[in-house]
Amino acid sequence: MSSSPHRASTTQQLAELSLTEGGDGGEHDEGKPLSTDYLQGREGLLEEILKWNEHEQLDFMDKIVHRLSHYQLGKVDTFIRPMLQRDFITNLPAHLVELILYNVNSDSLKSCEEVSTNWRCALARGQHWKKLIEKNVRSDSLWLGLSEKRHWNKFLNISREMSVHRICEKFGYDPSTKREKLEQLILMHVFYSKLYPKIIRDIHNIDTNWKRGNFKLTRINCQSENSKGVYCLQYDDDKIVSGLRDNTIKIWNRKDYTCSRTLSGHTGSVLCLQYDNRVIISGSSDATVRVWDVETGECIKTLIHHCEAVLHLRFANGIMVTCSKDRSIAVWDMVSPRDITIRRVLVGHRAAVNVVDFDDRYIVSASGDRTIKVWSMDTLEFVRTLAGHRRGIACLQYRGRLVVSGSSDNTIRLWDIHSGVCLRVLEGHEELVRCIRFDEKRIVSGAYDGKMKVWDLQAALDPRALSSEICLCSLHQHTGRVFRLQFDDFQIVSSSHDDTILVWDFLDAQAIGSQDAVPRATLPELPNQAAVARAEMLFEMAARRQIERRDREVVEEQAAQMPRARRHHNRGGEQHMIIAVAGAGPAGLRAAAGDNDGSSSEEDVDNNGPGPAPPIAHNQNHNRRRQPRPDLPQRLIFQQEMAAFNNFRRHVGAGDADEEMPDGPQ
């Protein structure tokens, strides 16, 4: 079956084109005078063709076209193309032109400006650059925030007359000289068309600064009188509200970063807080929740329910959820700041509940028992458990169907709340991950190693992404453990055990390479630091091998002394035997009671006594006597490894402890 000429293969068309081009020898008759025979017969031929119907004319043209050379076809194309083009901007009604241009992107608007003067006038009449900026501000939080920080929001969503007045005011023009409508439209068009690329440049710089760890740093020294440390914070454009270890809440002015007010009343460290435009609600290690008037600073209500430290709280839409070291979660109804009543208490965790978060579907809680539990907001009943962390969970955020958690196993996990599946494990921190936040683009985490890390959320959710592609940068300016952080598109605000609050500004960061630029936080570690890390790893491995060898020797010695029949009779009983910790103080008792290493309070481990022991969890290695991990020196060098190891052997030789004792807060 033969194919039509129109459906010939590309190879065949190129071959035929080559033959045609070669046949004409590259010589054309352009510029030569027309022959007399042609001039005499042309008019008669045209009159004859015009007598045919449309179908016959098309058939004739088809036959002619297929006999033309490549050069002739090109010339025909130059005749036909302008005839097919239509200037729809000039010919269409104005309201249709405006509708079309309103739905094009910035690149298309730039191209339209280059077409003709008529097209530029159409863009100016419709003020399409202004409308494009306004549309982006309405749909994108980054554009909205940038409009407020760069103060060009005052040029948006206003009348033509007001726009002209403010533009003239900005550039020092006389508004009286811009009275004609055309002049006003041109002025506005030029202003907004120049503003758009500046916005794009700002957005690009922000994204680059986040990826490179380039920032402008502001440090607030809290100057606590007694205990040092800032456990919690929240901020807006006007203030930073912080909860301190010295039992106070301090409010800082964002203009000059001075302390504008101190709220006193708690008798323990302020471990958590949240505020809105009416109240500040705080939780403390004194086991109380206090409600403060955000304007006057007056404590208007004290809630007493939990029997131990209140580690975290959240409130929204008339509901508050608190959690405590007493292993319970309390759900409260908030009718008004003075009318707050408890609705229900949720019990299920076997250790301190360190963090809660919720929306209109679920309450999500995380505990030192290494689990995340999901509860129905409607029925307040248990839904499912997310298990996977190897040690206690210290922090968590829940949004949409994504849960992101940080643990004292030094990892971050991403979970699908509906299925309970762990989507990704992020590794990179060297100690307990204490705080975590995420938005649509990034995850920011802070840890007891004093570092904060910025992760690409979309890459983390992509199973094809390599681990090396997920961590964007590491930020290290705190000299103590990072306790809490909050961030937006332009900045991070963090607090630490070093009694400071740091503001990391990625919008106004100085250019990398300038003399006054803040050193990049992504620089590689110094060689001596790498040697220290390697020495610590080898030291811990050697200690574990020694502990396992001693365990085997003890078990073998006991087995040799026990009669065989008695040994067989007591085999089941050994499965549930609890080994006492020789010489253990409160910390050892807490380790036996549960894995509370991820609690939200430093004092939870340092100062408070042990709570009632939870049920003993099933453990296949329960008959093994456990040893604590050694408290590693901070500046260990490789040459001292064996000496330190021998000292460790002498130190632990007196008794055994739980090997799951937390590495971070001890």
C-alpha cells in the first residue's frame, strides 16, 4: 500500500529535498525580466482559474506546489505568512484583549512589549504588570511577605490616581504634571514593569541564601540572672516572646531587640508557650499552665491539672492540647481566656509525652517511649501508632498528611499519618534532635550538637533523591544546645542553652565574598574535629565489645554453677528478671522506668525525680545485663583513646546500667 506524498517519511523528504536542490544548480532567475509570452498569457490564465470553484482551485494549487523547488516554496511562504497573521490585540475588543493578557505569564508579557507600539499601549492601558504582581501576592505567601518587608505593598490594590501620586512621591516628581490619562498610564506601566524583575531578583537571592547558608545574624543576649537557657519562643514582625529557664517570659522588641516586658509568676522553668492577638499561654516545670493578657502582661488564669512538668502545648479554634512528663495528654475547651475547662485526658504513652500537635482531624503526640500516637480529634480515641525511632522522640510537627519527628537517636523521620509508613529517615545530626519545623519547601532542625540543618522537603519526599541532595546547609552559631526554633520564608529565630536568641536573616544577607559577610556555615570541619569524631566512634565501639565480652563471661560463669535441672526449671523466670542498677541515682532509676531522653525539658532529666514505673516492655534481650554508654569527653584526641578506654573499664567495673541511657541530656 503506497502512502501519500504528505505522509512520506522524514528521510524520504530530506532525500527528495536534496535532489531538488541539486537539480537547480543553486542558480535562480530572481531579478531577470519577465518574458513577453508570460505577460501576455498571465491575465487570461488568472481569469480562467478564477472561473473554477474553490475545490478546483485548491487542487490546481496542490499540483503546482508539488512541482516547485525548495527555493520557490520559500518565496511562496514569504507571500503567504503575512496574509495568515492577525493582530488580535489591535482588532479584538478591548475587554477580550484585557482578558487574554491577564492570563499570560511574565515571559509572554515581555515578548508582547517587543511586538509593536500598539501592543505596548495595550499593556499600559490594562496595567497588566501591576495586575500580575497583585495576582502573585494573593496566591503566594513568599510574594506577600516580600511585599511587606520591601514596602512595595503600598503600590498594590489602589486606584490609578493613588498609584500615580505614590509613584511621584517616591521619585520626587510633581503629580500636577501628570494629569493626562495617557501620561499616568505610561508612568505606571514603566514603574511596575521595572518593579517585577526586582522582585524576581529578591526571590532568587533568598533561595540562594537558604541553599548556601548565607545569612545576616542578630544575637539577643537574654542575660538570665540564675539559670541560663531559653527553652521556647514564638515571633512575629513586632516582637519575640521567649520562655526562659529562670522561670520568666521575656518579650523582645523587633525594632531594637530590647526586652520590652518580663512576665513573672511561674515557679519553674517556662518550657513551652504559644500566643495569639489576645493571650499568651505558657507551660512550666511547676506543672501549671498560665494564661497571660498579651497587652497588659497580667496573669489572668492558672490551670492546675498535670502532676508533673508541662512539656508542650498547642491551641487553636477554641481547643487547647497540653502534654506532660506525667505521660498524659489533656484536651481543653477554651470558651474565653478566663473560661477554660478540661474535656478529656488521653493516656497511652509509657513515658513522658514531649510534644503534641493537632488539626481538625487528628491529635499527634510523641513520647520518650519511642512512639508517635495518633488520636481522632472528633472522638478523642486512639487511632494508630507510628513506630520506628530507636530512642525517645523529642520534637514533632504535623501538617496535612505529613508528620516530621526528631529523636535522641539523632535522626529525623518523615511519616504518612494515614498509612503510618515512614517515608524517609534523615541523618546528619551528631546528637539529640531537639526541635523541628517544616513548611512547603524546607525542613529546619536543631539539635544538642549546637547545629541547625536546613533540608529540602521536596527532595526528602522523593524516593529517587540521594541523601547527599537533601541537606542544603548546616548552621552553627550557637555555643550550646539548640532548644527551639521557628522560621518563615525569610528568617530563622532560634534559642539555645547558651542563653541567646539568634535571628538568621536570609533576605538581607550580605553577598558572599564581601569583607563583612558572615562566614558560611557549610565550611568543612577542621581536621582535628574529624579526628576527634573518629576517635569517639572507635572508643565507643571498643567499649561495647568489652561490655559484650564481660556479659558472656558472667553468663557462662553463672551457667556453670547452676544445676542443670534447676537451670531448666528457671529458664522461663529469667525472661522477666529485672537487673538492679548498682549504685544508680535518680538518672539510673529514670532509665529503668522508661526512655525519657527525648523530653522537652532539660530539667526533666537534670533535676526532677523519677515517676512511677511503666509496664516493662517486651525485650528479646531482657536477660542481658546492660551497660551505659560512656560519657564521652568533648575534646578527645586519638592518641588518648586507649588510656580513656582503660579508665572507662575501671569506672564501670563496679556495676551494670541500662545501655539505652540517653547520650544527650544526662
